[in-house]
Amino acid sequence: MYTGLTIEPPFFEIGPKAFMYGERMLQLAKVADEVSVRYDVRIILTPQPSDIYLLAKETKRVLIFAQHMDPLPVGRGLGSILPEAIKAAGAVGVMLNHAEKPMTIANLYQAIKRADKVGLATIVCADSIKEAEAIAHFSPNIIVAEPTELIGTGQTSNEEYVIATTSAIKKINSRIQVLQAAGIKNEQDVYKVIKAGADATGTTSGIMKAENPEAMLDKMIRAVRMAWDETH
Amino acid sequence: MYTGLTIEPPFFEIGPKAFMYGERMLQLAKVADEVSVRYDVRIILTPQPSDIYLLAKETKRVLIFAQHMDPLPVGRGLGSILPEAIKAAGAVGVMLNHAEKPMTIANLYQAIKRADKVGLATIVCADSIKEAEAIAHFSPNIIVAEPTELIGTGQTSNEEYVIATTSAIKKINSRIQVLQAAGIKNEQDVYKVIKAGADATGTTSGIMKAENPEAMLDKMIRAVRMAWDETH
Amino acid sequence: MYTGLTIEPPFFEIGPKAFMYGERMLQLAKVADEVSVRYDVRIILTPQPSDIYLLAKETKRVLIFAQHMDPLPVGRGLGSILPEAIKAAGAVGVMLNHAEKPMTIANLYQAIKRADKVGLATIVCADSIKEAEAIAHFSPNIIVAEPTELIGTGQTSNEEYVIATTSAIKKINSRIQVLQAAGIKNEQDVYKVIKAGADATGTTSGIMKAENPEAMLDKMIRAVRMAWDETH
Amino acid sequence: MYTGLTIEPPFFEIGPKAFMYGERMLQLAKVADEVSVRYDVRIILTPQPSDIYLLAKETKRVLIFAQHMDPLPVGRGLGSILPEAIKAAGAVGVMLNHAEKPMTIANLYQAIKRADKVGLATIVCADSIKEAEAIAHFSPNIIVAEPTELIGTGQTSNEEYVIATTSAIKKINSRIQVLQAAGIKNEQDVYKVIKAGADATGTTSGIMKAENPEAMLDKMIRAVRMAWDETH
């Protein structure tokens, strides 16, 4: 676990995936910067690798994380994402093992160790409680609990699930932070997840597909703050 | 084939792979810029994706190509390299199918079509003459002929091989340019390959592992010009 | 191209994928054996690797092809499909580069060369005419033309498409046989494709999802023979 | 964890990888059968998938495990290894996540759940103690502890390491059996590992590259029995 970056809860992750990039991404990132200060909520933004440098340079408070990196050392490896390179470009962390970019167990473990050494916080995705427990042994900074096992059951990320995942992870390593990803579509969903006890949540499509992404972002971060203040 | 970028021969590709990044990469890129003008030789530089923006912004004549991209459309795809994103960051082209980042046939064909549409020149690697012929049907701008089939035979990229690969490719599509990659270690190797009839060559370790990469770069580009002028 | 196996047209490929296996697969294979003799149509059957031995031993005329193999040499490679091993188990050929098991260009080329050497016929899938042309340079025995580019256009594998793909492939290597895969659902589809000029066709779901796979198989092979006799 | 197969310690795994297949494999399997009875040591044999049927049919006591399988359901998936198909061919278990066939976390977890349901014992490889702990949360039947972290340190699978891995795994799930893979080259190595407290060990090259594989197998299994009897 990289100890050089402390992210106080509550926090929120915006995942642009391959939806947004370049100037449009920068515009949203600047609003994220303002919103982060306005509501005192840390925001993690995971842009395309080619946008890391510009976003890191043009924002102040938003935390720029890479979408992925490879656990290779400096040297050969054309087409790779080198840990040192994303760090040099301004990333302060990296997302790993998202369902759209799954990693082998050996590679994930190596990547977390590389991140710890290079100085990058890690946010690692887990599709189930069992996978979250497994990943907890590698001591990432944050685990994203994606309750695919509950999809369609109607109980997605309710209080019970938030407590179950959090306690399962904390039992193995109490310093790991837990982000509850839960098909967040709007500010009401955000409010509910934080009220259910989550330290953090996030979204891709909730913002990327919103008619006005900046307005939706503001509403969501405001909901984070409101729900947090009501419960803490 | 993307027709928006014309690269007059002779040209040269520098492949930093995961050897060089950030400030050190920028320093070499600036020297490449000067050297490109000094000897009137176009230089393609393929940096880590997180370096594309900075290098494109801080150089004038060097052609910044991505090391890889994925043929996905704008939308989902966390951990991908989106064509539109690298273009927006300043890349003018993309390398595809390097032996360290091999692509499936379907993905390579889609990626070249995506590059054509987005406006990126393509430089595609082939490990053998047969593979070069196959790839020629997808009409990339440049094919890199990597004669792995000749490794250890002592006849690496001699005149005969240069002629054989070039004619095999041109027979299928005469507008495709051919870059002869041939284990280039120093300026003598560069000289020999261009004298053998190549329009272009390039190197990774020849520069990346040189004691003084900038000095070696200067010598190599000077060798390109000298050999070219003697044969044309 | 492996020359040890000659498959006279018309022929037909049954692709059980992961739908059918074990005793149920054997039952269908035996019917395929009878049907192949009854209508004098060669049938290629591509079972799960663990079914190759049993099917090869218990059938006489059906041609057992593996669904895939890896181009590795004898030695290390846990979890691989070794060419020599499927040959020893009784396979006479191998399918390569199906859309559900795509291969890199380098691996496909190596796999075809390995098959030629070990003594396995190759049936290689192509998603478009351009890909079929590319693959033709590697001289497989059979190319499967899967007109994904025509999906939704209503002109799937009509006479025009059959002629276009066949002539594109034959222009590069006239000895390659062409199998037209075209979303075959029933015997009428089979009849149409062979009437359109194809030497061969095949199906997965047309038989695997039929209420009575054996009855459907009989109807389809009968349609192959009827259409073939009417056009040759 | 599949409970339908109990393997009493001590046991031993022979991994032919892609070294041995067909008739030669059968010959070794028959000797393994005899040796297993002679010394009362269970032997797991992981052949190529195309050899499963024949070996399962022609042996009595050897446990035939597949080298790999995919976690897909019955249906589509050309080129896959279907759990139901290897079971039907006679496999009683499956190896997963070997360093030469690494799996993503999500796939490994799904594969173990599929094996449990279909009725296949699972033997899962781990490259380090941390990875072994992670995998233990998925409750496989056996974990192979491959101490790559100790390679070159001279303390490979000594008593201390055997105790450390075993206790780390058992702490998470005491029913998981631990196989110590330790670069076993000959019967002395086997003796040492079992004496160090291991319940099981195994080898690929120790037998595959032996001048006389059958003789080496006999010596190794004899060493297992001797070391076991001296310590229990």
C-alpha cells in the first residue's frame, strides 16, 4: 500500500473510460476541480493515458489516476503502460483489474507492488465479495466493490451489502478503503449509497451519458456531502 | 490508407518502448527535432501514451506516433487506447502489431480502418515476408519488415532481402512505404540498410542503450542522409 | 498447405463449439458418418479437444478437426493444444482463427506452418474479404468466408458475395478451398448457398439448436447434394 | 470445493505439459498406475486434453486432471475447454492458473465454482504466499505453492517455507491441501520436500526430461513413501 497519498472520505470516482477525452475532458476536469473544493469531497478522475499530462497540469485538487498500467520494469515492452511514465506525466494513482481490463492474479499482485514502489495509489476492482477478499491480501489503497453477484436481485448496494463488503475487506486489511460502485445513475443513487454507509462511490455512465455532465457532477458531489454529513 | 500525412523518404523511426519517458524523453525529442531539420530526414517517434501530449506540443518537426491503439469506438472500454484520444493529444499516427504487442487479424484490420477515419497514419509491423504481404491488403501507410525469418542466417536485411520485401509489398499495394528494421545497433548499420535500397529504417536499443543517445541519434540520421544521397 | 488430405467438394462443416460433447456428440457423429455416405458429401466435425479421440475411433468417414491448436513446439506450454497431440488423438485437421478464438497474425502463420509439417489440414476463418485475402497468403487448405461486413444488409452470401470472396481468394492461391458460412439456419439456407456457387458451407446453431439435430443434419446434407447436382 | 473426490496424502503430480502425448503418454500413465498401487501414493496426471479420454479409460488408479478449462457455460465458445466435456471424457479434476496459463481473478473464481458444480476437483497454482492466500478464498481442493519469490535465494521449499505456505493457506481454509512445487529434479528433491512436511509434490521436467521417465517416476514415488513414513 502506497502511503504517500491520503484520501479522506468521502470521495468519488469519475470514470470517463473511452467516452470523453481531450478538450472536452479538460472542461469536465476543471469543473470537477471546483466542485471538489465547493463540497470538500475528493474526486478521482481516470482519463485516457494520453490525457493524464494535460489534466494533471491544468487541475489542482482532482486526483488523476491512470485507467490501467502494466507491471513491467523500465526497458522493453512496446505498447505497454509503464508505471514510471504515468507517474512522470502527473498521475497520482492507477486503477487496476476493472471488468473491462481484467488482470491475471500474478500481474495484479506485481502491479500493486510496482505502484507501491513508484509511488502510485491503487484502486482495484472486485466483482464479488470473495474476489474483494482475495485482492485485499495484496494491500491496494482502495477496493471497488462491484456487486455483480447482486445484479438483478434488487438489493444492489443496500446497507446490508455495503456493510458485508466493507467488513469482509477490513477484516483482512483494515487500512484498505472501500468504494461502492453500484450502477449509480443520478444524485439519488449517490445519496443512497453514502447513506448506506459507504465511504466512497463513483460512476461512468451517470455522468458521461448525462445531458449536462457538469450539472450532474455537481448534483452528485453535493449528494455525497449531504449524505455524509447526515451520517457522520 | 490515411492520405493526410505525407512522409517523404528517407525517414527514421525511434522506438523508446518503455525505456524512456517524461523529461528525459522530451530532451531526446527536442534533439530529434533539430537533427530532423539539420539532415532533412523525417523522424517518427513512438513514445509512451502519457508522453504524446507533451512531445507533440514541444516539438515541431518530429512525427509523434502512438505505440498502439485499440479499434474500439468512443464509449465503453476502460483501459483502452482510444484512437480519437491519441489524435486529440497530438499524435499524427500509430504503430500497430509490433511483436511485443501483437494483434489479431480482425483487430488489426479494424484498427487500420479506424486510423484512416480518425486521421492517423499507420505503421504496421510484420515478422516475415508472408505476413507483410497479408498486412499489405489492409493498406497501412507503412509496413515495418522485421526479418525474424533471417535471424541467425547472417543475411539480415542485405540488399537482397530489402528488395524482396519491398517488391512483395509494393506488388500488393505500391503506395505502402517500407521500413526495414534490422537490428540496427549503430550508424554503420543504418548506412548499410539505406544503401541496400531501403526508404527508411529505425531502432530502439541502438539509441536507448547508447551511452549518449543524442549523439548516437545524430550519427544515425547523418548516416541516413549520406547513404540516401549516395544512392538517389 | 497440407497435401495429405483431399476433400472433394461439396463438403459441410458441423461446429459443435461448446454445445455438445461426450456421448451425445458421439451419437450425432455416427449419424454424420451415415449421412456423409448416403449423400456422398464429406463432413468436417470440430468437437471439443477431449472428444477427438473417441470420435475419430468410432467414426469412419467424418473428418475430425480440432477447434483450435497452438503453434508451440513439443515441450513446455501447460494449458496449450499441441499439434502433435491432436494428430495422435485422431484429428486430420484443425480450425484456426474463428471469431470466438481469434489469433494474432504471427501465431496464425506459425500454426499453419506447424499444421503443414505435422500433417493436419487447416480451415481458417476470415471475417471479411480483405481478411480472407490476407490469410490466403499463408496457404491454408480451406478459408471460411464469414461475411460479417454484410450482416444486416440483407445480401448475406448471395451469389454475388460467393463469387466475390471465392475469386478474391483464388486469385491469391487457386488451390485454397472456400467454405461459405452464412448464418445457415435450415436446409433452405444450405440449398441457397450451394446454388449460389459455394463448394462448401456449414453451421453451428442450425444443428445444435434444432429440435432434432440428427434430422436437421440429414436434411441439410441432402440439400447440399441436391443443390450441387443441379449446378454441376 | 468439490467434495466428491478425496485424495489422501501423500500424493504426487506429474505434469506432461506439451512434452508427452498419445501412445508414449499412455505408456507412462500405465506405469504410474502400477507405481501408485505399489507405494500407495495417489498420482495426479495432467495430460493434453486430447489424451484425457484414452488415459482415463486405460488406467485405474491414476487421477486424470485436465491442464486447464474455461469457465464458460454449455453453448457458444469455439476453441474453449468446456468443464462438462472434460468431465465426460473421464477427467476427475482440473489444474487452473499455472504460470504458463494464467487466469484473471474473475475467471479463476468462476472456474472453481463451475468445477464444484460439474464435479471436478481443482488444483490451483500460486506464485507466492500472498497469491496463495488470495486464491484460498476461492476454496479450491489443492493449492500448488510455487515459491518463485524464493528462486535464487537457496532456500527453496525448505522446511521453513513449507510451514509458512501451508499455515498461511490453512489459516484461510483448513480443508485446502497444499502441494509444494519446488523445481523437483530427482528422487532426492522429492524426499527432501516431503521430509520438510509437505503433503504432496510434483514435477514436469524431472520426469519428462529424464533419460528413463518410468524409472525416474518409480524412484520419485518410492521417495515420497519413504519420506512420508519416516515423518508420520
